[in-house]
Amino acid sequence: MLSLAVRNTKKLIRRKVEEENIRIGRYFTKKEQAALMADMLTLPKKESVSVLDAGSGTGILAAAVVERLAKAGKAKEIFVDCYETNEEFLPMLKDNLERIRKKMLHDYKVRLRYTVKEENYILAQGKMTPDDPRVSMLDKVYYDLAISNPPRELMKTDSPEYAVCRRLCSGETDLAYMFAAAVSASLVPNGEAVLLLPVVYATGAYVEKIRRYMFDRTVLTGAHVFLNRTQSDRLLDEARKNMIVSFKNTDKKPATVHVTTSYGEDTAVVSDMKLPYGDVVRGEEHSLLLLKSDEEAAVLATVAKFPCTLSSLGLRMKTGLTLESRYPDLLREKPGDGAVPMIHPSGIRLGQVVFPNPAVKKQYILPAVPSILQKNRNMLMIKRVPAKSDKKALFCGVYLASQAPRDRLISTHNKLNYIDYEDDREMDFNMVYGLFAVLNSSLYGKYYQIVSRSKQINASEFADLPLPSEAAMRAIGAKLAMSRIFSEKACDALLAAQMKSGKM
């Protein structure tokens, strides 16, 4: 059935190219992806099954689900609703479904009953709100299974689709996310849906309301991530623009989520993982952490075992106070007239902060604005915006108050983040060196690349960063202070030795 639908669709694509020079292949799901999506569904164990294909195109996804149901041998009757409004696709959609109906009856003795709904799927759902998703659909149909590769189009705030989903949107929103929300509200209890969505769905802030809406009524059961191969071995594979996610209508979270990956748009699985639910679906915003390999899963599991967090240790990360462009008249080349040191990100070298910094011409600032001043004390500095030449995401260095012994106050450049205690305590040498060794290790470099939503270092993301105990970090810091070797390799060895001792 799937091959039949794909074969006929290719004929339509070729005809459009020949007759009108229009390339429409991008609108259709590839055969392998359709089969993968159908395989991600858990088939209901009953003889009569209802299926929704929202945004059907020519029926490729419906064909994939129907074929899998037929081969499973349990279903004797399948009801399929296909929503489609494109007049160019409708004739082939109907033809494909009729051919599949006959083949199902002949080959599998399964009755296929289908309905092609020539209407806008979103508008047909009635107004969706977080409190009541189905207010205007008293006769709404719910489905055992749903599958969709929704259309991608940015819906403006004056569009009728936006009016339906207004309370779920934060400004102009991709139609694909509206489809996802509507599909999630169209499942029977324990019904499942699988969708091909833009990868931005996983973490996009403007999609948060839609994610919350969906996770209020469903749980994530699986994900497939398509990866790009990177040119440099030191860089992690990056997710491509699309991903596949599957959901189940239940309030019982599964213990694990099945996550697979493949390269390009190919579906040949290169990584197959069962990950703890909380590792994949994170926080109240329900962002998705798309792990790409078993190695990443191992890194996440290792760091998660550490007993403390930045905040539980009384530490905080803050963004540097001074944006140079705001205070050009206050900058000075020398410390005269009461000017105080301003620590610059370029001063981080080989694990330490260099000050005075010969690379910066104006590295002092007049203390005319109280908001740009902070106490001069021992801190760990981290570049907020790593340079392209930096080989690490966490590019940090130890700053000691003794580097500016005459200054009670200093300032920090806005492209720096710094870590110190929330109260008036000052980190002693062992603590600041230990914190540096942990964050400078390859383990934490990998961890941050996995969990970070941005290439910039976000201070708020660090509050719950798992860390070793204070005693463990002081022990590591004491050894680093003695060796004075600040390389990643040295930090890895110190952290590994402490972990091996079991005193974390």
C-alpha cells in the first residue's frame, strides 16, 4: 500500500515538472520516513481501528499506517479520515485510497473505510484553548492513531487559523505547530500520534505554550533525530531541520523514551537509545533534549549522579556588568582618576585571567555608575560568547582578587559571565580552582554542549547544573593549585581520580 501511494505520487510530481515546471516533491513525505513514522506507533489490539491523517497530501502516511495495521493481522476494519484542501492533490489522494481499499480487502481481508475531508483541518477543530480544547466540537471524532507531516507556513496574527489557536500562540506561528496541538487533542484515551515537525519545536521559546498544551494531555513516547555530519571531528553532530516525535494520550509518564538517530534524511538508524523520561522532557516548559548518541546519554547519566548544584552550594552565575558601547566616556587606558579594573573576556588564557591585559587598550573604567561595579574577590570567569576560534563551549579562567590588590571594586565586561557566592563570602583558592577544574574538564564541556539551548552561555541554565560536593571540589582544587597545570587533560585526570575515590 505504501509503495503504491509513493509510486503514484511520483507520477504526479513528474507530470507537474513536465507540464508546469513546478517542483512539488518537497510537500510529500519520503517512503522511508513514512514507514519509520508508522513503525513508531504502538498498534491497538482491537479489530476496529480509527486513523487520522491531518494534511494528507496524496495519502502516503495513511498508506503507511494502514499497511502496518494489515500486516499485524489484528484489525479487521480500519476507518481513515484524511484532511486535505489542495485541489492538485485531492484526485490522487482519492485514487490512492480507493486502490488501497481494494488491495486491503483482496490481500488481507480487511475492510478499509475512508473519508476525504476537503476542509481546513485547523478550522475544522473549532477554537482551541488551554482550558477546553474542544469547546465548539460537540460531535468531534477521536482516533486510535494519528499521523501527520503538517504543512509549513508562518501564520500571521490576522489569519483564521491563528484565531483558532490564538491563546496557544506567541506572535506569528508556524502552521505545523498548530497541527501538532490539534492532533494531540484528537486522540482517544491511550491513542497515539506521530508527527514530522521542525526541530525548533524541541526548544523554541515561542512554541512553549503549544508544548505545554500538548503535554497537558499527552506524554512523549519516542523521537527520531536526523543529523548532519560535521566537517570537524571535534564538533558534535547537529540536528537537521526536521525530527519525528510520537505522543500518547495518557497521564502516566513512561519510564523511558525511545530515541533513535540517523544521518541526513536517511532512516538507517545509527543510534538506538532508551532514555529516562526526565532526561528527554525537561522542566515546566517541556523542552525536549534531543540526545544524539549513546556517548551523550552516558555523559548525561554521569553528571546527573553528582550530588549538588550550583545553587545548592550557594553559588551563582551572573552576566558581566559593563557594556562598553554604553559608557565610552568612562573608559580609561590607565588606572588614574579613581578608575577601576574592567575584566575583559580576552584576558582568559590557559585557565587564568590575565590582568593587566596587554591585548586590551582601555581596560579601566571610572566608577561613575554604581550598577557597573562589584566587589573585587576571587571568582571563576567564563566567556559568555565563545569565539569561533575557541575549542570549548565552557571557556573559563580563574580570577584572583590579588591580581588587583589596590582595588576594592572592579567591573566585568558584558561578554563575560562570572561565578561567585550569592552572599558576601569569597571563594578560597581551593574552591575556585576546584570549580575551574570541574567546568574545564571534557566531561562538562560535552555536558554543556548537550543540554545548552544556545551557543551563548546562559546564566539561568547554570542554577541547576549538577556538581560534585564542596568537599570533592576543594580536594580537586587543592591538587590543581599545587600542580598549576590548567590544561583540559590535567582537569580530566583530577576529576577522574576523585570520581574513582567514590568521594563525590
